[in-house]
Amino acid sequence: HSSVPESWRQVHVAQAAPDTYRLELTLAIDVDPERISAKLEDGILTLRLPVSEAARPRRIAVS
């Protein structure tokens, strides 16, 4: 666009990523540590933290 100043048209991209990352979470629910998984794809970190069986809500039949 001609309305954009010339100085705005030049873009510089620089990336610097550490070799390791650390993330600590405190959760209000119990998580099953054996079923935790993490995936990094296209720069997006996806964490799956399944709730433990003991912490899941249960239905109790009332007779």
C-alpha cells in the first residue's frame, strides 16, 4: 500500500530459542502421571493431563 511509510515495509525476523524449556503447573485436580503426554507441532505445545480415576466424578445409585 502506498499509504504505508517506506520504513514499515522492511521486516526483520530474528528467532532465538533456548535448548530446553521448563514449565511448572499447579493444578487443582489430581492428574494421572502415567497418562500425561506432550506434543510440540508447528510451534504449538499441546499438553494432555488426564484426570486420575480417583478424582473423576462418580454416579452413585440411590435406592
